[in-house]
Amino acid sequence: QMTAPVQPGSSGGAVLNGEGELMGIIVSRLSDDIIASAYGSVPQNVNFAIKLGSLKSFLRRHRVAFNEAQSARAISIETIASDAERFTVRVTCR
């Protein structure tokens, strides 16, 4: 579970830390309509992502090669966004 804002259509998007390293992949957000009808209020920023460790296990199990970052320095949000455009691709499963 994470509290970063997620918009509809963000599933599959990267969750990055302050060094631009992948921390997880967005998979869903809490349904505003269902929660509002059940509890009468809408919590903000209740979203869900697959943890990096689970993602690595999945990729290894399916023999998908990947590189691991060795960075440990804080970088600007602008740099993180720019870098993310280069490694973000659409993935579909059959």
C-alpha cells in the first residue's frame, strides 16, 4: 500500500524513490465509489503497488533479463521524470 497520488489509468506505472530507483509497479487504487457507499467518506491516496522484490522474483521465474541500478544519490524530480521516460514502456500480457 502506498499514499502517492494515483490517477485512473496509472496501473503498470513505476513507483520511484528519490534516487530514481524503481520501488514497485502501480496495480490499483481504492475504489472511491465502493468505499463512499459503504462508509460514507472517501479516503485519499490509498493505492497499491507490487513491491520490487516480488517483481524481481516474477521476472527471474519467467527468465526475463533486467538491470539493477547502483545509484544512491538524491536527484531532482525533473531528472527522475526525464530518466523515467527512457525506461518506461508499455507491456501487455497474453
